[in-house]
Amino acid sequence: MDHDSYLRAIGLPEYADAASDAAHRGAALVARPPHTTITTAAVEDHYTYPVPSESTPGTARDVGPADDQYNLAPICGLEYDPEQLRDHPNTARLAALAGTVDALAEELPVDWLGIYRRAADSDGHPILVKEAYTGAPSRAVVPLTDSVAARSTNAAVGRSGEAVVVDDTAAHDGPGNERDSAVASECCCPVLAGDDVVGIVDAESHTPEFFTPERVLTIVGACAGLADSELLTPPRVEQ
């Protein structure tokens, strides 16, 4: 899907046909999985991250110290053995997602950015799971339910497949009261595989009206690049 078609598919037709190469630059920021065995320390960095010990609506990153650890191995269908995971294809996938986050966050630049993959919890319910991010700790899993979508931008985008650009969170009357209180503007964009949402990219700034058309196009380009890369599809291989 070309970038203008992608923009229309995610509900941002006003950004299509722009005389800008920002979307192409964003797509070029999507990293490729490394072909080398990584260290056990890097395995830990890619699979585990801190999450707040408590979280309530309106204070997703403001409540409780980030002294709990979330481990991505189970949601990827793996046992967590850092030595065995050093050369696992899923580790290379997570490394590429981390590289994409770093490159995109530097290009924009933003105060927080994360890539989430659509998955299912142990009961089979759809969720978004955060697989790479930069910025303050936040919850690892976003349930894709009606009640959560009513207050969470991430869940709303993950369910609808339509991007959300918030110029000023203080004046925004839609979903989003679960974001960090320091966030002043936000751009959340779905990653589409055909008509299906396979993930999202969420970017946040502490500055109002931060997400100019150039920055939005850069994020959309990265989402289109992620869709083409299949980085949001864990490999089905033996451990």
C-alpha cells in the first residue's frame, strides 16, 4: 500500500498528497533484524522492562514505583532463557523494533514513543502488548475492550484502525485520560496488515501542538514500513 493510500486507510486523508518526503523518511527508519548473536545482557534489555507497580485511570505512569518487571517471552510463546534466546529469531525481531523506536524517537524527537503488537492474553482476549519503547515506564498490556477504549487512545486506535492526533491534551475530549499527566500532545497510529490492525505506534510530547504534518507523516511512514517488514509477527520456530 502506498503512503497516500495508507493515510486514507487510517483516517488521515487530509495528510495525503502532501509535497513532502517525510513518510518515506519514516519508512526508512524501520530497522532490520540483526544477523549476529547478541549478548545475554542485550537479551534482558529486549525482553524485560520496568512497569509501575500500580496503575489507575488518569495516572498510567504516575502511580507507584516502576519496580516490577514485565517479560515478553511468554506472550511470544517462549520460555525465558537468556542464553538460549541470544540467537533466536524473535530476539532479532525485538532488537529491530528497539532500533526502530530509537531512530524514530530521535528523528521526531519526542518525549515518549512505543511500538505495541496486537496479541491475545491467556484467556484469548485481544490486547496490545508493548514490545519496544523509550521514555518513562508505563503499563505493558492494553486490553482491547470497550471500557478501556473509552479512556485509552492506544486501545481506541487498536480497535478502530484509525489514527488519532491530539494537539492539546488539556482540550481533548476523546479517549486519553490514561496517559501521563505531563503529556501535552500525542500521535497514535495503527500498523495495518490489509484491513487488520497488527499493532500501533504511540508518540507523545510534553509540548502542545508538537505533531506537525511533517512529524505525523514520519510516524505514518514508519507504520507503513513496519507493516511491510512483518516485525510485528513473531516467528513460529522451535526454541
